[in-house]
Amino acid sequence: MDEVKLKKLGAELKKARTKRDEWDAKLKELERKYREAENTCIHDMVHAANLTPEQLAVIIRKANAGEFDELPAANEAKEAESNEEEFEK
């Protein structure tokens, strides 16, 4: 291989590395923005459901264990209703 081809390949390699670094930086920024948007979405859902941190923890634990049935607030409402029914009897 002659010196001219070697220089061309070296320049091409340098250009490719520069592009790779640019794309790596762009990828990191997009991943950061995605995580931020995802966290905002989760935050909004939790607030829309009026969940306490404790209720959210219960939901996450049950979901991870495959035991998810209802929201903790719904369970509390059912318990309150059953307590009222027992009190009326």
C-alpha cells in the first residue's frame, strides 16, 4: 500500500471517529431527554391517581411479584364500605 492511500485511509478513519463521537453525544442526550420525559409521565400519573408514596410502593411490590389486583385506594374504599355495612347491622 502506498503512502497516499494510507493518508486517505487515515483521514477517513479520523472523520469516522469524529462522526462516532458526535453520534455518541447525541445518543446520550436523547437518552437523558427520554428518561426525563418518562419520569415526568410517571410523576403525572401518580399525581393524577392521588397516590401516596406508600400506595405507590404497594403497587410496585405487587406488580413485581405478579400479584397486582387493585389500587390500594380501591382496597381502602372497599374496607371502609364493609366496615360501614357491619356497623349498620
